[in-house]
Amino acid sequence: MKSLLMFILLGISISAFSQSRINPVVKNYGGIFDIPYADEKPDPSLDYKIIIEIATPSDKPDSTNWALYNVARLINLHVMGGVPKEKLHVVLAIHGGAAFSVMNNEAYKAKYGVDNPTLKLFKELDKAGVKMFVCGQSLIARNIDRFKMVPEVKVATSMLTTMTTYQLKGYAALKF
């Protein structure tokens, strides 16, 4: 009887601390936990201008690009923290091995033999207002056809010029 009571109490205490992930803006990616007791939170009065260098490729061709998934988390975290979606100005500078993730499904499947698992995430990031650019230098160096890319991503001269331009415009720089 005593062990049953301990088991029940343990179950109650575990469930009291467990939470479900929430997705306030990017609905199918970047799930986060609400931390209502946090002492440090985003400032909802600020305009968040963020440029993110995306260089990390997918671990496996059939898995969603983690770096792009993390962009969804960043958006969801700021909105959960009280920042209005309209005050988030997020720009991506995609390059290196991550450039392969911008290929449309036909090109991706021809290269890897599987559907591009990041296609839906690109659509959701676009819907959330994220501006996405891929480095033109990376496209050429990796033989990625610019006519076989997802429509949500545009071509930039380079990641280097995109990063410096947005930083000079006052954007905080992150790298995933």
C-alpha cells in the first residue's frame, strides 16, 4: 500500500512539472515551452531586427534542417515572450552545406533519392514574414540550379554581403 501511494505521488509530481510544447506562430515547427516564471524575457516594446547565418546542413537527407527549425523556435519564443509578430524582422542568409536545403523537391529527390523534408518549413517561415536568401556563391560552387529552388528563397550575391548589409542596418547577427 505504501509503495502504491509513493508511485501515485511520484506520478502526480512528474505530471505537475511536465508541459506540452506550444507553437504560437510557426505552427508545425519550433515547438517551445512557456516559461511564465522567467526573470529575463523579450521586451515587447522593441523591434527585433535579426539576421541569421544558416550554414549547417541537415544531418541526414531525410531530416528537416535543424538550423531552419531553430529559426522557427526563435520566432515562437519571441512571440510567446510577448513580442508582437509585427515587431519581428527576421532575415536568413543561407549558404554552405545548408544551400542544398533550398532545392525544390524534384532537384532534391534527384540528388538524395528522398523528398525535401524542409519544404513545408520554408512555407511556414515565409508565412511568418521571414525573408530568406541563399548565397549565389554557394549555389554556383555546389552546382545548385537557381531555377530549381523553393520559391520562398531568393538569391543574394553572397552570404557575406547579405550579413554585412543587414548588420549595418542595425540587425543583430546570429549563426545557426
